[in-house]
Amino acid sequence: MPDGALDSSLYDWWMGVWLWLLRDNASRTTVLLMVITGIYAYLTWKMAKAIAHQTRAMIQPIVSIEFFIEKEESFPKGRFEVKNLGAQPFLLLDMRLECRRAKMLMFEEYKVYERHILPPQDVIKFSFDFTERFRREGVMWWSPGLAGFNLQVVASDLSEEMVLTYRNFSYWKVLTVQRYMPLRVRWKFLSSPFRQWYYRIDYRFHPARYEGHTPDENLKR
């Protein structure tokens, strides 16, 4: 269809709609206003959704996790680094390192760093050694590659609106990220006030158990 004929048909269609609205005063005008309002609401929703996506992209934590384990190292020990690659500071909610050898699993939770703020481009470094823990379970021999490590880091923006869970599997050398908070971490924060209350009551009646630690410090041990 030629462009002129298309423009003419569109013009005729719009004129027909306009005359149809003029014939019946109130009801058709109401329908038109409802349609215009619906289109406006849809466009507003799309714009708000795009702004929300852009805001989340700006504030979401960007975490780098690296393991440093020598290939000739037989024992389950080494070090790792957690770095903030983003342009905004983020909040470290939880860190848990797991070491697996066959069906045996050992883990370490870094409770001292709960709710630790990590500035942009800043890095924290940790050393770990699970040798003695496995020896207490009867494991007396090692060879390179028998132990695999899995580090889970739960981080969020400072308002805790955007929570991401990073996992680094040293054996497969894979880093994954998901937008959620693990049930274990969620339950830990929900139960924290009750545990704090318990330790303070227990400290009042059995202060010798804490050996210089306050009840609040005991929560992070």
C-alpha cells in the first residue's frame, strides 16, 4: 500500500473514532479517558521498573573470591581473599568456608566479620588450616587434591535491600552468584536477639563459663 494511501486510511480511522465519541457525550468520553489512563499507568509502571533495575545494578555488591592453594600442598590449608570490585561499599552478612574430604565435611564460620562494611576496591585476606580437625577424626594421611573447598559469602548493599549469595568451588574453579539469602543465614539473624538474651541471662548465673568474654562477644565465637 502506498504511503499516501496508508496515511489517508489512518486519518479516516481517527476521524471516525472522533465522530463516534462526539455522537454520544458521556459514556464514550469516559471509555476514552479510561483507555488513556490505563496506557499512562502502564507506561509509568514500565518506567518505574526500569529505574528500579538501574538502581539495583548500581547498589548491588560485586564480590571477587580467590583461593590460593599450592598444587604440591597435601594438607587442607591455604588462604583466600574477598574483594569488593564495585563502586559502592557493601555489607558482609555471612562467610562460611567448607572443606570436604570424601564423606567428611569440616567448616569454619567467620562470625567476627558479620555485618562488616567492605569499602570499594578493598580486600580482606584469610588463612585456613583444617589439618588438626581431620586428624582428630582419624584421618592421618593426605595427598594433593583430596580436599575440596567451598566458600559461601552473603553480601548486601548498606540498606540490605539487595542480598546476593556468592559461592566459590575450588575443585571445579567455579564462582556462582544468586539473589537470595540462605535459610541458615536468615534463621541466624532471626534467632540472634533470643540467643543474645540467653547468653546474658546465663552470664549472670554462670560468669565463669565465659572466661573473660562478654555475652555479646560470645555470639561471635
